[in-house]
Amino acid sequence: MEYSVQFPDPNQADENGLLAVGGKLEPEYLISAYASGIFPWFGKGDPILWWSPNPRLVLFPNDFKISKSLKKLIQNNQFSLKIDSDFKSVIKNCSKSPRPGQDGTWITKEMIKAYIRLHELGIAHSFEIYNENKLAGGLYGISLGKAFFGESMFFKLANASKVSLFYLVEWCKKHEFHFIDAQQPTDHLKSLGAKEIDRKDFLGKLNKALEYDTLQGKWDL
């Protein structure tokens, strides 16, 4: 896969992780950004902002911590999983999900449109959790090489987003993915096994993950 847009060196980001301003949300920009360890994050009415934080929060699949209650929940078959069956609903629900300390959402209409386009190209994927045939939670992200870049999660029923993460981790184990990029540190993800690593370490691991072909297209269970 070609990465046709040249971004600044991620190590030039400021102390908050901000690297660049402007550009477009076209597929070639987004794919090149993720391949460079960069992602977009900005609010409604703001210019497009590109970030490469240091440290970076990463979840290595084998480090995922599954609690007894989550394990029991999965064993009880209360929820069922689908992959890439309703990407639009997942990203739209994520855009409406309240975030602690945040006013509004960074998943704007233009972001939704851009990531739906990436999904149509087989680069963005969704893990959907259902309860009684109704969407109860899920997550979406980007896949390049052996790396998965997690973007956002949501839940309508308690623990549904954790269940979606569990299945993403299992999928990554099955397909020998190197890591799940969680971007910004949160106590919630740390409690599930994610850890902060230095930007240079992250970029090195990313380059190794990109040596492999991308599993492009609709993913199967």
C-alpha cells in the first residue's frame, strides 16, 4: 500500500502532541497519517489538527486484562458479535457518546464521512455488539499492516464496549497483529492492560507492523 502524502516528522510535535494544522480528510491523507504515527483530532469549527503524542498508549493483545465479571458475561452469551456489518451506525453512535471532560464531539460530520469512505475502501473496520438483535455497543478503527488504530467506542448497555474490545483483541491475536494503538492515555484503558510507551518506541513498532500486507476489505468472524 502506498502512502502518498508526506507529513512532518512526528518527533517535531509540540509538548501536547500537536504536529500540523490544515490538510484534508481524504483517504490518501488519513492513510499516510496513520502510517506515520499521526492521527486527526479536532472540534467542530476548528481547522484539521494532526497529532502524534508522546508517550503513546498501546494495548498489546496478550496484555489484555479480562476481569472475572467480563469473562462470565462473555460465557453467558448475553451479547453477540458482528464485524463490518453496520459501520455507519457504530461511528454515529460513537459521535453521540458523552466523554468525561469534553463538551461536544470530535467526531464531526466531516470525520464521519471520511471514515465511512475508509470503510468502503476496506481500511476502517467496526466491531459491533448485539443484544437481542439490537446494537448494544461497539468500536471502530483503522487497520494497516499488523497494526490496529482504535478510534472510539460506545455502549448502550453496560459493558458492551468492553465486550467489543475483547473481541477485537481476540481477532488481533488470531491474525497476529502486533498492537492496538489507543492513542491518548486513559485510566480505563490502562486498567484493561494498555501501557504508555515512548513515541520513538511506538514508531519503531509501527514500522515493523507495516512490513506486512494490510488485511483490506470486509473482515469475517
